[in-house]
Amino acid sequence: MACMRIYGLDFTSAPSRKKPLQAVGCSFDGDFLRPESLEEKMIGFSTFEEFLRKPGPWVCGMDFPFGQPKRWVRDLGWPASWEGYVKTVAKMSKEDFEAIVREYSRTQSEGNKLPKRLVDRRAGAQPPMKLDFIPVGKMFFQGAPRLLKADVSVRPCRPTDNAKTVIESYPALVARRFLGERSYKSDTRKKQTDVQRAAREKLVTGLRSATLEKSYGFVVEMNSSWQEKLIREPAADTLDSLLCAVQAAWAYTKRDEGWGVPEDCDRDEGCMLDPQLLAGDG
């Protein structure tokens, strides 16, 4: 296999100098995923849009929900197709989108306030319109319309023959293989612990192990400076970007098999890509 450029991008709904979007650039030859570069820090969405214009070929994993549950879209009366309802969202202000989410939640019965996609239930992920604590709904609002406008293939929502492909990642699925539910990061200084640092050490070791190779078909090869950086950062933004790259590389190995999209995935809902979800045991 010729080397492919693989990126992983840890997403946030409000990039800033304190917490920018940070992409890790890797080379991938089928056997080894090698982190090589930290891309320019994206302190606003204009630089994210510039990143999407980088010449291909490349594959990038991004950790935000590309789509929304079909039930939610239907209940709101939006177009059923991914392109259709994302265009609808793109015309809204952030405040209007958040008001729609909260009003919908208010009118639903307990247990149905924030529906999940099939893949969210399978992966143990948050509802993709959630606005609080982990605001993945805000990430969708900022990210999905920009993917729609970009000249990229969005798997599985809008597959094209473009040499630039983006996939939805979920770093927790990689981390859980080595840590279970143990915490390995925090953005809050008071909550950053030596126990989390030890978890990051275990996770970084795991990325270079036969355990990763058994699940994903390759290992991560990195020098000591990369290992030290990944372990040292208590917020683990760079580490999460690398975990996104692991899932992007795995999806690339499955490009002739639908990019690893589960057969029961609805393209208009979007889908994280990971071998656990393909097997249905995530």
C-alpha cells in the first residue's frame, strides 16, 4: 500500500487560543500509522475551513456528530436527507438552533427528550443534539454545515469520488480497549491527576501494541518525543486527535468495503467508524 496522509482532528464548538482545533498529521502505509506533524492551531472556524481546502489525497477523522437521528429530523419537519436538513441548520443562528433543541426536549416524555442514533446507542455516546456538559449538538451545528460546503467526501452522509475524505470518529472507542471506563484527561486543572497521567501512559503504550493490531490491523509507530507529548498533556487534545487518526486509518483500509460503515447504518444519520461498531459489539 502506498502511503496515505491521515489526519485526526479533536473538535470543539468554540475554538480559541486557549483551546484551538488541533489536527495531527500522520503517514500510513497499511502496517504503521506514524504521527509526523501538528498542523497549525485553528483558533477560529475560518482556519478550519482552510484546513478542509488542503490538497488531497487525505483522510481525516473528526470527533463530532456529522448527523442527527431520523426520528428527531422527522419530528421537526425538516428534509429527510442529510444534505437537506444540514442546509436547514446552516440557515439558522446558533441561538435559534439551541432554542429548537431545548423546546423539543421540553415537549418530550422522560427518556425520549434527546433521541440517539443507532450508532450512539451502540457506542455508548451522547445524543448528537446535546447542548450541555459535552455539547456535541453545538459541535454538529458548527461542523456539519461546513462539511456540506466543503469540497470533501463525507462518509457515509455524502460519499463522492473526491480525494479528500472525512469520517466521524469517536476516540473513546479506541481508548476503552485499553482503559475501560478509566478517565485519562480533563480540561479543568483541579481535576487533572497523576492517575489520569498513568492512564495516558497505558493508552500510548497500547497504541503501539499487538492489541491495537488485532483490532485495527496496524500499530502506531512514534518516537519518544511524541510519546512524551501525548502523556504530558493533561487535556489530551493531541492524544484525542491521534485516536481520531487511528479510526480514520482503519476506515481507509476498508475503503473497498464501504469504508467500514455498518450495514444497518442510515447514511442520513451519519455514523462513527470503528471495528467495534462494524461488529456490533461496541
